[in-house]
Amino acid sequence: MKSLTRVLQQKKDNGNKLFIPYIMAGANGLERLAHEIEMLAESGASAIELGVPFSDPVADGPVIQLAGIHSRERGTTLKKIIAFLKEFNSPIPLILMGYFNSFLHYGLEGLVEDLSSTDVKGVIIPDLPYEHREMFLDPAKESDIAFIQLVTLTSSDERIDQLVSEAEGFIYAVTINGTTGINRDYQDNLYQHLQKITEKSPIPVLAGFGVSKPEHVQIFNNYCDGVIIGSCIVQSLAQNGIDETQELIETLFA
Amino acid sequence: MYQQPDNKGFYGEFGGQFVPETLMYAVKELTQTYEEAKKDPEFQETLDYYLKQYVGRETPLYYADNLTKHLGGAKIYLKREDLNHTGAHKINNAIGQVLLAKRMGKNKIVAETGAGQHGVATATAAALFGMECIIFMGEVDVKRQELNVFRMELLGAKVESVVSGSRTLKDAVNEALRYWVATVEDTHYVLGSALGPHPFPEIVRDFQSVIGTEAKQQYLEVEGKLPEVALACVGGGSNSIGLFYPFINDKDVRLIGVEAAGKGLDTEEHAASITKGDVGVLHGSKMHLLQDDDGQVLEAFSISAGLDYPGIGPEHSHLYTSGRAEYKTITDEEALEGFHLLSRTEGIIPALESSHAIAYAMKLAKEMSPEESILICLSGRGDKDVQQIKERMAQE
């Protein structure tokens, strides 16, 4: 079992709900990233998703797109992110979230090797589906890096069985048909869908996409093992800074 | 015997289905629907009916005598896709895909467009079959292809101007994909080039291969042999794969794709994905891509909005790496020479896209003998480009 799966499972077994924030690496400068990670760890995060900026982020909505543009404008590259992570001791596990071309271009074997000397314990690649999973799984086989699968509202029952049976780290349960972002309406059948995934999955299930209000957190925690919060934290870090974002997180979990 | 793609949608190492999980349901549904439609004589009859009675097929294979004499060398034949309804080859695929959407019970269509020809074709097919239609188009292209925007609106489509990124085709594809993710249950994405996740490159190739199939038959009737060269412009690569595909097993026929070199290959303003790019993944497919050292996709540039895309269809990547097809480049200036030459010698105003193929033939014909022939896909007519050319000529 990969260490990310073990850490999250232990928290769950101890009766804790999980919280994984997403932030865009370098959106506010790589020099501030360490403080952002430390704040999120203090705020009760179980792990942190670090976004890798990409020119064509088709799974993301306007807030994360803009953060990616800011990050690239500040000169952030995958190489610089990894160089930063090699020097940084994270208090909690990190998960790299990026588009496949970034990783492919870096070189998948080199990526796994380089990440193995950091606190990155998982990757999320939204445009690398189950059908092509071996492209990452093969080079990552001997490593401690979990390949995290997304399950969506359009995933059939049969497909959910496939996705959860081989999943590592946690299941990322996408709550809407659409891109990441704030202020989304949820479909009526969502909660039944989440419950189904949670019942089938041997590892923790976290709900993500559009989670931005305390009532979202409460209701998703009833159906899943925790939540992933991205756009509203990304927006707050850009507009309000670290301290106010910490306060925002406190209100979300109050 | 050439048989591509494989059962995972790869052409050699290129292709695949690199899309978010939400869309996997749609690409699998489309794969199954297309597999069934391919074998269904009723579907093929319906498609043939509309291609003949509505689109105006078959299109002529025209021997360009004046151009041939002017260039002095190989005979030039033009496959006249510009004579299709709506003025370009794009309608072949749009009709086919809207019929597939109908078969899947979907009544809404989303598409992206660069030059506007695919947008017009899709809006036309959507109007014909009574479907709602939304077209994403980069803000830059909305301005340079004003006439086509108006045509789409007349046809009842909603045109969304995209202001992100380079505001051209690449960004229009991003927005169309985002829209599709949110509406996937009742909307079909009519992809306009031989790009995107499997099965799109295969579907577009098959619907466009009517170009090569007709041209081959027509050429055999006239010359009693096959042409020495089949030549077409390449952006995403739909008209070229449509021309090439029926000739792939005919090893003596040189297949030549012409990429847009824009302001020159030594500048950063071009769209030569094979010549200057390297292998990457974008918009659902592994292919040759213009990208920087960090794997960020670069903005492409061409005078021709339809060639202004940083990638190329995966089958072209495969034909290139396997050595079956060659890929050359033509600059904006050279394409303009081709544009003017065909207009003046033959009375045919070509699209700027097709002008790239004409311009390369201007170089190649001289190196060949009068017994040999170049078969060119004249993918579209130039009405849409005349305003842009007029403004450019006024500045000079």
C-alpha cells in the first residue's frame, strides 16, 4: 500500500473527516509557496494538491486558469517546482496535479525518480484516463507515488468498479459535469452517486469541484470521507493573502 | 495492408483518448455508435444521399491547363472541394457527424472553428437537421473572418467569441471542450479536423476520404494510372488525410502535406507542427505539437486562420514518422503568390489554406516531367479571405 493511502486511511479510521486543498504552485510566487503549504497544514489539511500551470487547462474553470496564467507569468515551470520541493520539507503529503503533456515532456521516468526525493506522494492527471493509466503506472510501479483516479457523474457502475478496484491514494469524486469552479448547482442524483462510490471503494473517497461553502462541506462529509477545495482557496490566496485565507478555511469547517 | 488506428485509437504511437473522465462516456458512446453506423447500409445511404443532393458531390477533378503551362512541368489537377455547398470540404464531415449525433439521440451541437469554414458547415448541418448549435471562435478569428461569423448567425447558430490565450483556434478548442464537459449528456461535439480523442480522427478521416476516393477514380478515368503526387495543405489535417487515405497503400504515389510556415521557420510565427514541433499531448491526442522547453503549448501563426493550430492530426504524425508521407512548408508570402497565381491563371480564387498547396506545387511542378501529375486538394474557396487580402494589398 502506498503511504498516501495509508495516511488517509488511518485518519479516516480514527474518525476524522479528510480535507485536501488545491493551490496553484507559483501563482503567488514560488517564494510564498512554503508559507501557503504551512498555513494549509496548520488549518487541518490531510494532504495538499499542488497545481502545475499549463497553457491549455481544459478541465479547469476561470479561477484556476487565471492562477495558472499568473504562475507562468512569474516564470514557474515544472522543473522549478520540483527543484523547490527537493529543498522543502512538507509537514503533510503533497500531490502534484497537472496535465499529461507537462509530465510527458519532463519525462515520466525522470519525473518519478525526481519526485521520489520530495514529499510528493501522489499525482492527479485529469487528462490521463483509466484506459492509458499504464503510461504513468509502469514507470511509477516501484515508487511510493499514488496515481489518483477521478470518478465522475458520467462513470457507469461497471466503470466505477474498475476505477475503485485499482485505485491508490484516494478516489477523487467529481461532483459536477463541468470544469473546476465556484458557485455550481449540483444534480439531484449526486448524493446517491457519492454514496454508491463510497460503498464500493476500499480507500477514502473525497468530493471535489465547486466545493466553496460550509453547507457543501457538511453535506459532502455525510456522503464521503472528505472534501477537496480548490478555486475558492486559490482565489482567496491571490486576492486576500495567507492569513485571510486561513480564516476563510476556518469558516468553511466551522 | 495499412490498418490504423488500433483498438485503443492509436496510429503507431500517436492518438489515444487523453480526455477528462467526464468525457470518456461520450467518446466511448461515439466509438460504439460509429462502429455500428459504419456497418449500417441505411446510415451510409442517408449520408450518400445528402452528400450528393445537398452538398453537390461528386466534385470535379479539374485539369488546370493554364496553370500547368504557366509552371512548365508536371500536370496539375485540382480536386474541387471549393465547389461543395458552403464552399469547402468541411461540409463532408459536418453532415456525417450531425447524422451520428442524431443516431445517438443528441439534439445539441457544439463546435469550434478557426477560419469559420467548419463553423459554417456545422451550423449548416445543424440547421438542416433542426439542431441547436453553438460555435466557439477565437476573438482574432471573429475579426478576420467577419463574413463567416455572420453566415453562422444567419444559419441560426450562436457564435461565442473566445478571449483567452492567443484568441485563435487552439483556445476555441479549449472552450468548446469545456462547454462539452458541462453538457455532455445531450450535446455532440462536431470536431472539425482529424484531431482530438479517438474516435474523432478516424471519423473525420473516413468522412473526408470521399475526397481521395473520388479523386482516385476520376484520375484513373482520365489518365489511366495513378498520379505521381497527392498534395494538400495541413493545419489539423482533415482535407489532407481525406485525400491521402485512399492512396496510402499505393506506394508509388508521393503524399505531401504542406504546413504553414507563416512569417518563416526561423521566426516564432508559424504553424509548422511536424517540421518544428515535437511529440506531445493536446486536446485528447498524442501528436506533433509546437511547445516550449516546459511542455507549454505555443501559439501558432499563419495568415490563414484555418491552418493556425499548434498541433497536427495523429495519423499525420504516424504517416510522417513511418515515412509514408512527406511534410513541407510554405510561408505567408509564398501562399499569397499561390493565391494570386491561381486566381489569374484559372479564374479560381482559392482559400488561403489551399493557397499553401498551390504554392508548393509551384515549386514542385518545375522539378517534374510533363508526363507526371500533381493532384492537389483545393480544399475551399477564397471568398472568406478576400477582405483580408484587400486590406493587406492596400497596406503594401
